[in-house]
Amino acid sequence: MLRLHDYAGSGNCYKVRLLLAQLDRPYERVPVDIFGGDTLTDDFARLNPARETPVLETDEGPPLPQSNAILVHLAERTDFLPGDPAERAQVLRWLFFEQAEVIPGIAGLRFRLITGRLEPDSRAVKSRRAMGGAALGVLNGHLGEREFLAAERYSVADIGLYAYVHVAHEAGYDLADYPAVQRWIGRVEGTRRHMNDLEPYRPNAWPGAGRSIYG
């Protein structure tokens, strides 16, 4: 039995739910209000001392945090993760790229703009947008020559990137400037058992309205 501790408005959590849906694997979903103080408890710290979601509990070992580590774990011995070492390395390459470039440049910017943590014309926004624009440019060039990111097929690399790239417009990006990325988004959304249950941030996500590690 799988137990997923997650927040409905988090793209990092959504990517795990998407893979589970596409694997058609049953699991218990444990809602965590990350802005309502749920991750600040001692019980949650035992699951993940970093106090972040998602966290996956299984019968196979200790609780597993970090969304992309969860994707790789769940995808083992499935079509979503190649067995060939060179192809697997390419999948991992894009998962690392997502965390290094897309999270700060798109996901983090989206969160801070939506919840009023940054002013749209601030220097911090311009810096993050330059980073995110560069990441989208890399993706656009890569996807201009192939249907999916790695191994000539749909994989957890696509799931990991899609979770935040498909809402990049909410961070101020015009995806019409990245036509290959737009076409790829359409292909991802056309895959078997694709679903999108990503929810908006709740009112307590705004500064001063809740209790969380995000201030």
C-alpha cells in the first residue's frame, strides 16, 4: 500500500499524483496543509525533517521525500523509466534540470507572484524570469527535434517538467514564444490516463495568513 502526503496546489505533489494515475496504482492520499502548520509538527518531521511535501510511504523502506526521487522509485520496472543505462541517464538529466532551472525560474516565480511575495516589476522577478526564459529556450530547442524529452518515449522526465511548465503562463511567460514546448504539452496531455487536478493556492498561502516554512 502506498501513502502519499501531499498538498493539492503543489506542482511537485501533482507530478507524483499524475504518475500514479498513469500507472493506475491505488494509493492513500493524505492531505497536508503546508500553509496551515501541518508540516511544522513533530509527527511530520519524523516523515521528512525538511518539512516539505510530497512524502511517499511504502512497505519497502523509510519514508521517501523529494518529488523526483519518488517519480524514479515508482517508475522502476515500468515503461516510464528506461532500463538502458544511457537512456536512464538522459531521463535523470532532465529531472535534475527541472530542479536546478525550472523550479527557481518558473515554479518559484509563479508561487511568489501569485501569493504577492514579489512585485511584478521587481529586480528579483526580472532575475528569475531571465532564468526561466533561458530554461524554456533550452526545452524549446530540444523538443524541436523530438516528441518527448528522453529515450524516444514518454517518461518521468516529461512528467517532472510538465508539472510546472504547463502553468508557466501564470509566472508571466508567453508559451506562444516556445512553440515546440506548446506542442509537447499537447502530447503529454494526450497520453493515456493523463489527468490534471492541480488546485489553486489556498488563501492561507499569502504572507501573514498562515504558518509554514515559507514565511
